Amino acid sequence: MPHVNCPTLLLITGNQHLLYLITRYGERGGCRVLGAGSIERALELVEQERPDGLLLHLLSMIDRGWDDMRRLKAHPATAGLPVTIISAMADEVRARAEGAAYWLWQPVMYADFLAALRRTAVLPQATPAVAEPEERKEVRSH
């Protein structure tokens, strides 16, 4: 469970599986994660919840995600927030040109998620990583 003064992230995605994964990662990392299925809903939530950072899921390099990115960077409530792009598509150069603070490749791994939060100053650099649970080792008897 996140701490009372934990950072809040807003993930903009229509993918419920990604929302579930990032919510679990956020909880492990001490963050609260909110989800919005559209840019319009995201802007409403920003006004209500005042997140510390935004995560924008891009499905392809030709979808409306770049328009959403420009809207986020132009809106007074979100212009100063770090935006991390989550995508399986390779266009980090354009993401930086559009104002993204960081890029997360899909599939998103927990260590990369934490690195993105530290890099964008949503989490302090000194925040210890939560250890991955050890996998059960199969014991074979002969």
C-alpha cells in the first residue's frame, strides 16, 4: 500500500492489462497510480488529483498519441509535469522532440519503471528498489 505522502502517477491508456501492471508496480514502488482511458478524462483527473507525473501509452507511431502528447504539454495543468512514454514502437527521438521526459519500452519491467520515476524526479534517487520476490527453486530428489 502506498504511503500517505506518496507520489501520484496518472497513466493514460485504454489497455486494462497495462493499467493493472503499472498499478502493481506503483504500489511496490510506493506510488499511487490512477488510470484514464482518454486525454479528456486525464485532464479532468489532473485537475482533481494533482499527479506528480504522467505516463502516456502509445500503441503506434501513427495513432493520436502524439496529439495527446501535444495537448498535455500545452495544457497549463500538465505542461510542467514529466511525461513518460510507454510503447513498443521505436521513436524515442520524436518522443524527446515532443517533450517526453523518458521512454519505457514494452514490455515494461519493474526495474525500468523505477528508473523512469527516478530519472523524472517523481521518486527520489535514494529510494531503495523493492527486491523482486525470489522464485521458488524446485528441489528434485533422486
